[in-house]
Amino acid sequence: MTGFGSGRAAGEAGEVSATVRTVNHRYLDVSVSLPRRLRGLESRVRALAQAGLERGKVDVTIQATGAAGEEASLASQEVIASVVASLRRIADLPSVDGGVRVSDVLRYPGVLNGVEPGPEAGEPFWPLVEPALRAAAEGVAAMRRDEGARLGAALERMLAEVDAAAGRLEAASAASRASRRDQVLARLRELVQEFGVEDARLVAEASRQADRLDVAEELQRLRSHVAQARGLVAGEAPAGRKLDFLAQELMREANTIGSKAADAGMTAEVVGLKAEIERFREQVQNVE
């Protein structure tokens, strides 16, 4: 699910701001962006940011300002000597008026090189990073809870429609079962009348063929999957992967029912059922 949160904290070490963004993703993918000074804190920042999350792409950005966060620089003596010599040669030309100033030297890239901080350099900032990041994470959680409530209501409506479609299919199947049996029986009589087969055997075969088209078991399993999905949607635990699996099973049963549909009415009902299951499956991808 999507979400955004930000937090800020200040203290003796300086000031820290944190932002956390989440978007839908099939798996959990956490990206952390830190200043060089705070890179030693990455593992703690990552663990805190992903706490309680099961799925989603999470982008964490931490910024820090203050004396403890200033990065040291070293002057490159070789580069400076080369730049100064070049500038002096230019300054000595008759057409050039002026000497060599420090500001002229500092304009050249490579004169100052940043010192790579050690892993302990960010420690003074952790007391600020932690509360700022927790505030950002809580902002994300609040947005995700609101979205989850809306999404749960939408999923419940879809499951109710799937259940209603199963009821309509069950009624249609029961109503047409006798008709299908009579159709099969008439066809079998046409094929075997010249062989003098007894009617009792024909009736038994017609019943067997009709039973092959019966969808009672598939509808029972479909309704069982709907009940499980409703329990997961109503629960508090992360259920995205389980709902994704149930959506696949719902579609599997719908396909089987469609292959057994014996009349246009049932076929049309199955088409609507599969469309609703597909909408459910798409929305489940947004569930934690």
C-alpha cells in the first residue's frame, strides 16, 4: 500500500529530517539514502524502517545538518601547486592584469577532497535519527491504515458478489440438471436403439453423463475460499500473500465451472464471476 511520512528532530549534534515513502510491490524492497557521515547507521535505519512491513517498495531518506555532521576536507597539495603554477604563468602575460588569489585556486575541481568518514561518525546523530525516523514511519502507517480500511471494504464487496454469483450458479445448475439428463438420455437412445439396450442401462448412463457436468463440488470449494478470504480481510494480520493464493484458487474453480457450463445462462454467469474474481485479484496486490 502507498504511504508517506516525515519526521524531524534537533539536538546538540544538529538537526535531522527523515522521510519515508511506500508504494505497492509484490515483495518487501527497502532503499535507504543517507549522507556519507551517517552511512554507519544504515543497518539500524533499515531495520527500523521495515519493522512491521511485509510487502511494498520503501524509500527512506535521511538528511542531517549541524557541526557534528560537517564533513572534513583535505587540500590536495599536488593539485594546488599545479593550479597555482598555471595561474601565475597566465598572470605574467603582458595582457593580463592581476595576481593569483586563493579564490581563483579553489574554483578548480580536485583542489579539496572530502575525507571519507568512519562508521562511528554517525553515532552522535543516532539519538536524532531514531525519533525522526519513527515519526516518519508512523505517518506512513497512518496513511496505510486509512487505505487498508477503504481497501478492505472494497474487497468485502467483491467477495460478496462472488458469493452471490455462486448462489446463482448453484440454482441454475440444479434447475438444468434434469434437463441435461433428459437430453443425454434422448441422445443415447438414438445411438443405441438398434442394439436393444435396456432402458435401465440408458438411464444409468445418462445420469452418469449428467453428473459429470454437475458443478456442486466446485461451487462448494469456491464458497469455502470466499469464507477464508473474508476472514483474512477482517483480520489484523498481514494477509496479502494468502489472499493472492486464494484469488488464484477462486479463478481455478471458476474456470472448471465454466468448462462444465451446459447452457448460455450459466456461461454468462461464469463470465461475470471470473471478471469479479479478476478485479479482486488486482486489488489484492495492494494488500500488505
